[in-house]
Amino acid sequence: MDATDEKIIAELTRNARVSHSELAGKVLLSRNAVRQRIERLERQGHIAGYTIVRAGDNTGHAVSALVLVHRQDRMRGGDVLAALKRIPEVVICEILSGDFDIMVRLEAASLERIRNIWENIAQMPGVRDTVTALTLSSIVNHPRGERSSTAPE
């Protein structure tokens, strides 16, 4: 999987019904290239299915959290990164400098799912410690490329 595949999966995680045409615009590929990538991701098992959520199952709003991960060995922690890439609710995963090694942003349908993912991350071989913070509200959320070019007033 490359960065474009990860963007496609992130967009599908947000909205599994997004059209190939709209998705193509978001990841800067042709509609046909997006279709081919999705089919490949399905064959490779990165996309295992699409979920139906019935009315009343949840509020329709995703629960989000930040998980800071400290690995046992910063230089040989590739297994942790590979495992994080396979979790569909991971929408951002960045390697950090400083006390923690990895910052993961999760978006899930429920607090229970966030807890399950956190438990899985904390139990991964190579993970020494985690710190998790739930998102209470979002003040600024600029999709890439849509930031205002004007200075604030």
C-alpha cells in the first residue's frame, strides 16, 4: 500500500458510499485508477467489506481519539506501524520526535470500538506505553487543500 491507497481507505472510512468520481478528485487520480485501486485493495484484503449502520445504532457521529504510542525500540518498530495501517479506523498515523514515537488519530462509530482498538494497540508486541485522549469537540478541521489563503481578521 502506498500513500494514495491510504488516502483512499481514509476517505472510504469516512464515507463508504463516496462515488469513484468524487474520490478521484480527493486523491488526485482518474476515476478508473481509483476503481482499479479499490478492486486491488479488496483482493488484497485491505478492504474486507462495507458496513451498514441502521438508524438508532449510533448517533451518526464518529467518536475520535488521539493515541500517543511509545515503542520498545524506535528503530525496529516497523511491525507496530504495519499493524496500525491495517486498522480501518486509523485516519492519521504519524511518526513523532520527542517522548512518544507515534501519533494515531482514530475515528470510530462508538466509544466501545475506540476502547477495543486502544486495547489492541496497547497489547501489540513492541508497544511500551500509550496515552489516549478522546476528542471532545473539533474547532478547526481543514481538509487538505481547502485552507483559506487569507489571514484571520
